[in-house]
Amino acid sequence: MTLLEIKDIHKSYYMNKTEFKVLKGINLTFDRGEFVSILGESGGGKSTLLNIIGGLDHQYEGELIVDGTSLKNASEKKFDAYRSQTIGFIFQSFNLISHLTNLENVMVPLEMTDLSHKERVAKATALLEQVGLKEHIHKHPNQLSGGQKQRVAIARALAADPDVIIADEPTGALDSQNTTEILEILQKIAEDGKLVIAVTHSQAVADHGTRVVHMVDGQIDYDKQLKPAYPAPTGPTAKKSSPLSFMSAFKMAMQHMRYDIKRNLLIILGASIGIFSVILMLGLGQGVTGYINDQISSQVNPNTIQIARNVTRKQIEAGEQGNLADKDIKRLNKVKNVTKVEKGYYTNGVQVHYQKKRETVQMFQTFNKTERIQDIKTGTKPKANEIILTKAMAKKFDKNYKKMVGRTVTIYVNAISQDQRPVQMRQDVKVSGIINSGTEAVTYGTLAKMYQAQGLTFAPNFAAVTVNKTQNVKAVQNKIKTYSSKVNGKTQKDYQITGVGAILDSINTYLMLAFYVLAGIAGISLLVSAIMIIVVLYISVSERTKEIGILRAIGARKKDIRHLFVSEAFLIGLLSSVLGAGIAGLGQLVVNALAQPLTHMPIVAITSGYVLFGIIISVIISLLAALAPSRKAAKLDPIEALAAE
């Protein structure tokens, strides 16, 4: 069976709707063991015919038949497989990939076979030794002479063991000695049973083969047999091939980045600035929030929160005082992680008299676990008929505030009777201790007895709820906030969180919101990074246009070309994010070292979650930035790409 046949091939180009006919009904057959030279002057259609035979151009009229199977109307995928399995290209300008070594260049077609990596290396090495380049295996193409480069191209063309070797002016850029050597290698390939088709304008080169096909103005002028074809095995050769894997494309991207390492390091450094800014801002927010929480928690017990009834203005005007009932205390006691619920009462305008001095307490409450025992500077917490004073209040009565402990002061508390008349209650109490922060306070029982002595109703208007662990406080607060009931047909939350617990929660929310905004502003630099990566990849596509053409000629799919540039973007995103995280970590050490003497604790707290977020967002942005350039690269016409300078 004939290996390759072309039937009535017509090909035209159009310019401004004007048709230019290039091939005008070409009919040829080729078989294994032939060394066919297609001879003719420039512009005669030789290269166009070669592109059709090689599966690079399939926009034509007529049929290309390979081993009895027509490729007319074949899919893009089938043409990719045809180039990968059946065709090996040798170009006049060599078309080697500059950032790959000679060995790696020969291995590219082998990446589309089912051979193991070890087998690929062994075969590529053997082919380079076969063409006389044993000493140059690990060099790059720019370290070779023209003749040596063409030998590498021949080794690459033979790598996937194709049936057809297509050589486009293979000796056009070589001197006479190298020309002779290359022609001898091509003849040896034909002797081994492969079909060699070479385009040339040199009669001397054409006479070296077994057959000459002369073309003039897009037509066959003559088809002359010079000598018999070399013996060749009959029937199709079994092929074992596979598409270029994603990992192979990924390795090629890594090789390209290593080859131009200086430029890529600058790109990675520029892209890392955005990630560094975002991670540092998030860490700064975490650290500052922790510092403020620590400062507040050092003055109040962070595990105890104050809960009050939630009453509207209308309820207050209707006489509702917002007191807590026993059922409320029981309900709060049942909340998960709550260890204790204390009844409490707060009021304002309480006066404290000592000798001839009077001071008004703006916020007065019963002593509870929100007060930190360790903050008591001197003395103890209050018991029945005792009061604890703040350090600031004690100093107003005696500059040596510690002497106030054990002395008796008089407190005046204002209340409202059931018939809405003002009542002032008076009680002598002993100072039990001086606390560094918080409020003046007596026990709940002491205040209750004062009300009872006047015949007034007394009920708690807040509860101090203690949680077992600090990390569970937020969950307890959220649970309490879920309790609600119907009031005048509307759903209303039953409780509100008061005191420092509520303030601390709000401060944390506002602080983190502020730092998220700062991180967002810093994130604008990520947009700049994305634009930079897009520009870099577009430049890379432009610079590597010929490489894309080479890969497509070898049999790489459009998908493989996309994978190549997406892999490069992924590497830029990953490496820049790792570098950015490293710089942020270094920044954390510097800032914390400078702030430590003032804050006595870290002011920047970068968590592993923030680092992971930075890496993920950087990679995502890089991959998104790669979409348009990689798509453009994949859509390049392989013939035009190969012709690019």
C-alpha cells in the first residue's frame, strides 16, 4: 500500500478579495524508502505543498491520504496526532528551542510517547550520538555551529520514529562540507526505510535523492526517478503515542524560567509586593486587635459578660424597667459553656460621702466577676455592708489612698417608689479594698437590703455570665443574641450585651473592618501585579512565537500550548506569593522588635491562614492573568509562527 498520496490539491491565497492560486491540481504518490526532492524556484508552491503534506495546512481542496486513510475533513485533534506520529520536520533555520539543551530539544517529541523518562533520555542520547554530537548533548543550541544545529534538528525529527521526514531547504544555511554530511544522513534515513521529502532549489541537492519532482508555477513540471527506492518494510508501522502531558508542559515552563532567571526573578519580586502588603496588613490588624484586647482584658475579666433585658423606648415609657426574672437567670445558666450566672444591679448618680467630702459616682454597680480580683491594689473584695473604691475615687478622699481601707463611708442611692416618688436611701459601709480599675461596687445583697429597708421592690437589671474559656465567649454571646420573642407583633431580641464585653466586641469588629479595608487598598497592588503578569506573558508569547510553531509542528495540541503559558503563570504566582510571605514574615520580625519596648507584646501577628490566603489569591490572580495570553498563543497559526523572526 502506498504510504502517502495527494490527489488534485488546489490551494489559493486571498488578498483584498483577490485570489492568488498557489497549487493548481497536484497529484503525487510517495512510499517508504524514497528520498524525494521537490525542486523548483522560489514562489513555485514547494513550501505550501510541504505544509499540506506535513499536516500544518489543511485549508485546501483535494485529498491527503495516509496509509489508505483520507485526512479530508479530519479534526484538529487528528491532525495533531498525524504530525506527532507520522511526520518529522527538519527546517532550513533549524528551529531549535533556545532555552532547552540539545538533549531536551530531542526529547520534546518523546514527551508525546508512552516511554518512561529514563527511556526518553536514553533514546534522545542515542540519536544525538548517531548524528555525531556525543560531546554536545548538554549544550544549548546557541553554542553550536550551523551544521551541528541541523544535526540536532535531524535527531529531533527522528525521535518519535515517524514514517515521513520532511526537510524544508535542509542545507540552505550550510556550507558545502556540512551540506554533504547532512545529505548523507538524510540518505541513511531513507535507506532505513523511511520516506524523506526534501524541498530544495538546488539541482545538486536534488540529484542526491532517489527521485526528483520539479514544480513550476504551482504545477508538476516533471516527476523523474533517479534510482530505485530503498527496501522498506511493508504495511503500516504500529505507533505508541500520547498527547503532551500537563506535567511535560509544566517542566518546559520551568526550563524556560530557569533559562531567563534574572528577568523572571525581577518579575517575581515585583509581583510579590502586593502579596507582602496584604499579608502584612492582615497581620497588623490581628496584632493590634490582640494588643487592644490584652489591654482591656488586663482591666476586666474577659471570661465574664454582662447581659441585660432588651427594652424599647415604648416599653420604658409604659413603665417597663427591664429587670431580669428568675426564668431569665435559669435560661442563661443552661447556655453551653456557661459556668456561673450572678444577679447584678447598676445605677448612676450614687454619692459617696467621707467626712466633709462628697463625690458622685457616674456608674455604680454590684460587685461581680467582671471585676478582676488581681486588680485590687490593697484590701479585699467587698462583703456584706462593704464597698470597694476605685483608686481614683480613694485619692479624692485621701492622697494616701491605701489608708482608706477599713474606713467607713456613707453612700446615697436614688430610687423610685411604686407610686413614682423619688426615694433616697442612705447606708454606712466600710471600705474593703481599693481596685485599680472598674467601678465602685457593693455586694448584691447589700444593695438589696437597702431597697428592702425602704419597702421598695428590688430585682436584678443585669446578669454577670461567666464562661469556662475565653475562646468560648464569642459563641456564648452569639447564642444569647439568638433569643427573641414577639412584642406588639414584632420579633425582638430578648437580651443585649452591655458593659466592656459589648464594647470589646464592637472594637474588634471595627478594628478588623479597618484593617480589611487597608488590606483591600494594599490589594490594589495585586491588580497591578496581574496587569504586569498579563504584559509579561504577552511579551513571552511574542518572543516565543517560533517555539510555539515548532511545538505545533511536532504535534503539540492547542491545549498543550495553553498549558505551557498557564504553567508559567502558576509558577510566577506561586513563587511571588512565597517570596511575599517571606518578606512579610521578615517585616513582622522588624516591626515587633521595634514595638516590643513600648507594647511588650507582638504588634504584628501573621497567621498561617493569612499566608495560605496570600498564596492562594496570588496563584488565582496569576492564572486569571494567563487566560488571554495563553489563548492567544494557542490560536497562533503554526505556519505563520514558524515564519516569525
